[in-house]
Amino acid sequence: MATHQLIEKIAVIKEANPGNLMARHFDAAYFLSLDEHARQSLAEIIASGVENPDSQMGAYAMNPGDYDQFATMLDPMIRDSHGIAAGTAISQQHDWDTGGTRCDLAAIDERLRDVSMRVRVARNVATFPLPGAMSKEQRVAFERVAARAFAKLAEDPAFGGTYLSITPGSPNEIDAGEYERRVEAHQMFKDMSADPYLNAAGISGDWPHGRGMYVSLKEDLLVWVGEEDHLRIMAMQRGGNLSILFERLRSGLETLTNLLPPFATSPTYGNVTSCPTNLGAGMRASLHMKLPGLTSNGTDLTRLKKAAQDLGLAVRGAGGEHSGAGTGGRVDISPSARLGVTEAQIMRRLYEGAATLWAMEQTANPTPP
Ligand code: ADP
Ligand code: MG
């Protein structure tokens, strides 16, 4: 697209889609001040928001250095998205102190003893471009680096497990049936080539080459390879004890970090991620809960979203981002903040927010006597 066409298109998006942060913060004068090479790089970073006007962020970094090189545009977007005022220093502290077993939902209500809990962190290694700019060879080469680390991780009895690849011809390749089963079990990521946001950013390029998932013996520690970030490392289990869940991720992450090349980090933004929404802790901690009263049996999320927002929580459908509520009003709730909050704060926010929503649910949908 010619430069003037791009500038005009973004102006139209800004009018029609005020929620698109890329369009909101795009400054034509800044864009035109860049040399041709830098302009091309920035055009790739914002391509997803240009092709998908309904994007919330509308930009994905292609290289870890983009956050510094294009800070003039990206920093205001990051601040807008994370609610950090201009002029306020951004500081990303890390603190995983989960406080023993204190965050146990079962202590609030016995019925919360068996919810589905998941906490993931996004990580990218510093030695490869981010997924949007990787070549097919780089995707496959990174998968080999990761697979070697998983082979070592599997030797540790605390983890065990195996690496499952969907790269055609990989020695670890699984068949289509097993891939589908793992997707349905909410373990494996969906076919990214069906996602217009990721397609426009180049993140789903060369699908399914260089993609796969490590799964621990107990299936409670999972690592995605080649999704939106190089790695999505997660703990997932049924239960109500968030402290135990977090401790599982903390120890898995620590062990794996020592087996991999160094991760890309920024002195300002903490962990570097493709999508600016994930910067910082890079963490999304979620609960799948049934809230039929607050969602009119899963048909209308408006009331729940409003209540959740006031608690610093976001609501997704039970099938992940951009999906609707599941049967019985099953939804995904998670703290929205990732940048400028510690891991322990994220956990407490989820625990306390879930407790409040659960109390609201009881009055919205009283159990018959
Ligand atoms: P993220 O972007 O944080 O990795 P997504 O919204 O893309 O998460 O969802 C990825 C997958 O994880 C989906 O299958 C979703 O249903 C599943 N998932 C998310 N949270 C939970 C949870 N608490 N319990 C079970 N599955 C979950
Ligand atoms: Mg996702």
C-alpha cells in the first residue's frame, strides 16, 4: 500500500473504530519523519490493526528492539492499554511469593473446590525475531531448540512428560486426531491460520511448521511453542487452590528458563511479547467458572463484563479469546493488568475478584431451598 493510502486508511479507521489503539495513536507526521526502511518496519507492526479495524490494540512487535525503536508510537499505546498515565515511570517488579496455600477458593465456598484454573506466561527468546517476523526455517530451528530443552525437562521426575509436534515430518509429530483432542481439552492452541488478527501480523505464517506443545506427565504443566509468542508456559489444573497452581508454574518456569537461551526483556516493559497487551509480567491467570445468574444462562455477558471491569477483571468465553459463553454460563475470567503488577498481585486480584463475582452470582441466582 502506498504511504498516502495507508495514512488515509488509518484516518478512516480512527473515525469508525475509536477503540483501535493503533489508529488512535498513529501520527502521520511521525510516520513520514521515518526513513524508508523504518517506515516499512512500522507498517508491518501495525498491519494487523490496519487490516482488522475492530482490533483493540492493532499492533504486534516483530522484533524485541521494536519497543525502543518505535517508542514514539508504541509507548503511548502501551500506556493507554495498561492505564498508565504519560509521565509516570513504568516499573515492572517480579514477585512470585504466593503466601503458602492462602489463596484457596474452597475456603470461600466448597463448590469452588473443582473449578478449572490456568495461569500462563508469555516468553520470547532474545536470539530469534518475534513470531511475526520469523522465516519458516527460523520457526523450525526454534522448535528444535525448545524440543531439546523439553527432553531435559522430561528427565526431571518433577515434570516428566513429552513434546508433541504438529510440524509435518517432525520426529515428535502427532496425528490430526490427537491434535483435535488436545484442542478440545483446552490444552493445545487452535489453528492459528484461521485467525485474521494473527494472519495480518504474519504470526500464523508457515502454519503448522515449528508448532507444538510440551505436556508434563501429570498434564499440569504445558508449554506452547510457536503460537503468538515463542513460548507460552502454563500451569493448568482442576481445583480451587491458586497458590498451588502458581507454585507449579513458578518452579516449571524456573527449571525451563535454565534450559533455554536467554529471554528477551526490556528495562522498561519487563518481558517482551508480540502483543503490547502482554508486556510486563506477561501473565494471564484465569478461572473457568459457571456464572449463569450473571450471564442470563450464558446468553448475555453485558452485566458480568461491567461487574468484572470494576474488579480489574476481563471476561472471555470458555473457548478462549473471541468466543462466547459455554453451557451453563461458563466463562473465563482473568485480571486485565499485566504491566506494572507483580505475579503475586495478579493472583490475589483473581482470587478476590472471583470471590466477589461468586457472591454476586449467589444473589443473582439464589439456590432454590
Ligand atoms: P491465552 O491467550 O491467555 O493463552 P486464550 O484465551 O487464547 O488464552 O485461550 C487459550 C485456551 O486456553 C482456550 O482453549 C481456553 O479455553 C483455554 N483456557 C483458558 N483459561 C482456562 C481455564 N481457566 N481452564 C481451562 N481452560 C482454559
Ligand atoms: Mg491467546
